Amino acid sequence: MRLKNSPALVIADEWIGLEVEVVESPNPCEVGIKGVVIDETMKTFRIRTDRGIRTVEKRGRVFRVRYGKWVLRVRGDLVAFRPEERIKKGIMLIKRAKGVKI
């Protein structure tokens, strides 16, 4: 499995600075929120939009994210960890996929 410059890396990468849009949410008022992630906690993204800063929970949402040359749909449940934990877990998953023993 080739992962260099792969969209699979989005799970293990920093999200601050990425363009995102909420495409599915249990709260219909959140669908369509789009902008740039300016901060992240274990449970939320803070997104700078044209209308100000919005805080959106990760769990139960689906995000459209621009990552390099790709536009991806990412379930918020996959990134609902503290950023530093998500990055560590993502690196472990990538190493396993490459066949590197940890």
C-alpha cells in the first residue's frame, strides 16, 4: 500500500489550516458550515467562516476536507481524538499498513 502523498494521511495529519465543510450532521443548522480550521480539541473543530468563528462537534458529522490535491469526505468519528493522540494513532496505522513492525 503506497501512502506517501496519499489521502489516507489526512487521518494522521494536522487539521489546523485545512478547508472544511460540514456535509452531514444531526443538527441541520450545521450542514453547509465551511471555512478554515483554526483550532481543534478532542471533540470539536473551530472553523473560521465568512460569518465568524463556529465551533462544530466532530462526532456524528461528516466533513468535506481539501487535503492537498484531494477533496475528501471524512467521518468526524475517525478524527474525534486529541490532535496529538490522533496523529500518533494515525502514524501507527500507516506503519502497520506498510508492514513496519512497531
